[in-house]
Amino acid sequence: MCGIVGYIGCSEAAPVLLKGLKNLEYRGYDSVGMATVSDSLKVFRGVGKIEKATENLDLRTLQGRVGIGHTRWATHGDVSEKNAHPHLDCKKRIAIVHNGIIENYKDLRDRLVEKGHEFKSNTDSEVIAHLIEDNMDDAMSFEEACITSFKELDGSYAVLAVLRDDQKIVAARKDSPLVIGLGEGELYFASDVSALIEWTKDVVYLQNHDVVVATAEGDMSFYNLIEEQEVKRRRDTVGWDAEQARKGEFEHFMLKEISEQAETVSRAILQDDEVIERIIDEVRRAKGVFFVGCGSSYHACLAGSYLFSKVAGVHVNLVLASEFENYEHFLTDETLVFAVSQSGETADVLDAVKAAKRRGSKVIAVTNVVGSSLMRAGDMMLLMNSGPEICVLSTKTYTSQVVLMAFLAYALAGKRDDCTKSIRNLYMDIFNLTSKTMREHLKGLAALLVSSEHIFMIGRGLQYATALEAALKVKEVSYIHTEAFAGGELKHGPLALIERGTPVFIFVGRNNREKVLSNAHEVKARGGVLIGISEQDEEPFDMWIKVPECGNFNPIIQAIPMQVLAYELAVQRGLDPDKPRNLAKCVTVL
Ligand code: F6R
């Protein structure tokens, strides 16, 4: 989704904003803009990725030690300069940047147009600037006008607002993330901490409905729109460091993050014993357990639901977060909901959590981001401990999610030590799967597949979850149409898609080898080209990716070469694997 940054302090704002925006570009990237405050309001807007949009920008034209910036991922209004943020009021005194969606913008806009306001863009966000202006016309101060305006907004927002003649930033959040970095006499604002950890690790996470007024002296006062009073907010320290959010020697974040998995998988099991015990007690006590997530997180939930069943004999209802409302009537105060989200900001997941809370159900937040909305909304939480994931695609956080699910399943079965041992044993296997030799092998395979129009993937049981995840990785980064099917479903329809030369990946686990190989033969008989992912080369395979057999931990081991393959396909097709078209890391709209 969109990303916002702000700076107020003793340095020029524009270079800080530009750096912050580059750090946030993974959230959305169809246009970019900045506004700084000096003797006048200086504004820049450009279309495209930041590098391109700002290539001719002279930062000296954006003077001022107060500034706000925005990287956009279009929701309302097409991708154009006029729709890029910041948005201004009629008199060009107020500039705002906004992440989220203003649901009542049409009503507000109609009312303001009637009063003579002129709108320049097709966005929902512009209404905020005019609303503040309108309230200031009613003799309110800038801060009062902001507070009054924010109270009128329905929907979600993280907003930064500046005024031409004022060395201040007014910020607010509701259901969209916003964090403040505390420097020496300077303050940084950003949609997430990865944008500002190169300047400071001391932060304040704004809570829902908070408004903050920040001055050039580094002072801040907090006001909560619901409590209707000044509030105090705690200072936190971020556990991540700036190095983790840099590419280092890697060409892309995707490859860096894939390569970190020997470490991140081991880190995922470093959990507080007491917390695990409490969660397990909750699972045992619950009358109904739900796993809820989107995209890759949902696939991790699927693997998790099989593991809960196989290892612990516990039944779990698996639901896509965006479909969760259809099950709301099953929820009671005895239901336990695991909400799984890397970012902890996915709107569909947060919406599901709200539904669970309405029914009095308990929520376990499983996330990678400390201070995220999900973490705050959960009754208990489990952290993935993966470090910042910058590439839009989930790689290391997917495997960490699967590890966490496996860890809980084993703990429920009283076999936590077995899980710890197995995860430790994966270290060398993961190291080998992310080695240069493996990458070269997969580069060769990618070269054979690079012009494919369709790719299919099949697996059974835990390998079905991996097939779904692998297909998502390949399609979203290479734009090759890739679909996954449960092996047993092939004959119920998908087999019709197989033609001579159609590439089909077969994920084999020792426990269902015969069955999935019989599916492989069905494909082979129709001319499909088979690529096996398994411990041994099998008779029908045309090509083979060798992976060790790891039983219940196959979803981790088998996903990794597919992440590398997806990466190689994107690179060979001349695409940027870190920023696939139309996608954003953090999906904060429903
Ligand atoms: C795929 C991918 C997405 C996310 C999904 C949920 O590579 O990254 O499918 O998994 O948008 O995101 P989180 O886990 O942040 O809720």
C-alpha cells in the first residue's frame, strides 16, 4: 500500500524524505511526492518508481526543515501526477499525505464543493486538505482544524499534515500504521520502522485514533480522538538494525531474504516457554480453533492445519481472512482465532480480528512486526523473528510461519523437543538449498521454463500447501500463469489443461509417494513435462530438483528451491523481483 514519511528537525527535510521514501518503496510504487515548509510550501510530485520519478529533481528546490512525503499505490483515482500526494487545499497553504481509504469522501467532497472548494485530483485523500482548510476558515487553529477534521473521517488513515507558515507536523492514525522515530532534536515519521531504523531505533508507535502535534524543537503532544483528551505514549526500542534492511552484497532483497532462511528458520523457534504453554492451554480449552490469513500466510496456515491434525490430533478451521465474515456466526467467547500476518497490517486480517473480538473470541496474533496493529489487537502474540522483509514477496517469513505452526503442533502433542531437534537439523539442508551450486542448477531450469505460458504444480497433503505457495511465488514475480492443484483433484478437471510440453511440478513426500507418482503418470500420459521435487529421482520425471526428505518439515525444505526458481524466472524475464507490478507488501485496504 502507500507509504508515508515525515521529518521535522535541524536538517534539510527533503534528502531525509527521499531516503525514507526509497526505504518504503516496497509498500507501493506508482507515484511519489513530497512537500516541504519554508517561507512557502514547496511541492514535488512524480509518476513511476522513485528512481525514475525523481531523476531530474533538484532537492534544493525543496527547502525547509519540515517536510512530508508519500509513495503511492493507487486505490482511488488513476496513476497520474495530479493524483500523486501531497494534496493541497485551495489556498495552497496546507499539504497532506495519506495512507488508507476515506470511506465517506464523496459526502465530504460534495459538501466542500458546495461551499466553493476546488478539487484537483480524483483521490479520496484530497478531501482531508480541504476539510482542514474549511475548519481553519471557521477561525480554528491548524491543530484544532486537524483534530476536528480527523473526527469527521470514516475509514482508515495515517495522515501527516503541514501548514505553510508553521514549523509543525500534525499526524494521526486510524487502522493504518504510523510510527515516530525519535532523534536528537529531530523527529521522523513513517508507515513502518524499516524506513527509519537507519536514523534511530527509539520509536513511539501511535495508537488508533491518536493525533500528535510535533514541533521543530522536537516536542510532541498526543491527543486521542476517542478519549477526547491528551494522552501519554510510551517510547519503545526497535530490535531490528539498519543492516538487516539493506541489500548488502545481494542484487535484490528477494535473494538476500531467501538466503537468510538457515538463520531465520532457527530463530523462529526461539519462543518464550511460558507464552507457548499459555497458547497451548488456550487451544486445549477452546471450543473451535480458526487459522486466518491471506496469500502466503494462508498457505502457511494450510500447512499448519494439516500439522495440527497429524501431529496433535487437533481440528482447526482454516479460513481466508477475506472470507472470514461468512463464519462469524460460529464464533463465541470460547473460540480461539490465530490471525497470521507477516506485516500485521493486512486489512482483511485486521477485519477478521475485529469480527472475532465482537463475538468475544480470543485472538493469537502471529506476526513479524513488533508494534503492528495486529500485535496490539491480539490477546497474545507470537513473533516470527525473521527480521525486516523488504521484498514484496514473502519468502523467509513464509518458512518462519510454517515453523511456528509446526512448533505449536508438536508442543500440543508434548513433543516440543522433537520439533526443536528437527528444526536444528534443517540448518545445513537449508544452507545447501540456498547455495550457489543449487542456484546455478535452478538458473538452468529457469532458462528452460522462461517462455512457458502456463505452469502447473501438484502435491498431496503437506506438499499441496507447498504447491500452492510455489505457484503463488512463480506467478506473482514472473507473471507466468501458474496454478497448483491437489494431486487427487487432477482427474476432476485440471487434467484437461495438460498438453504436450506443459510443465508440471510434482512435490513428493515419502508418505504419499505412490499416490502422487500415479498423478505424475496421468500427466505424463498426456504429454506433460514433469519436474520432480523429491529425495530421489523417479521414473516419470523429466527433470529433478533434489531435496532431502524431512517428513513434517517438507513444507519448509521444498518451498526454498521454488523461491529461488521464481527469483531466477523473474530475473531472466527482465523483471524486478523485489517489486512486482500491481502488488504491495502491506495490503491495508479491504
Ligand atoms: C506473497 C505475499 C502475499 C502476502 C499476503 C499477506 O508472496 O507476500 O500473498 O502473504 O499479502 O500478507 P501478510 O502476511 O503481511 O498479512
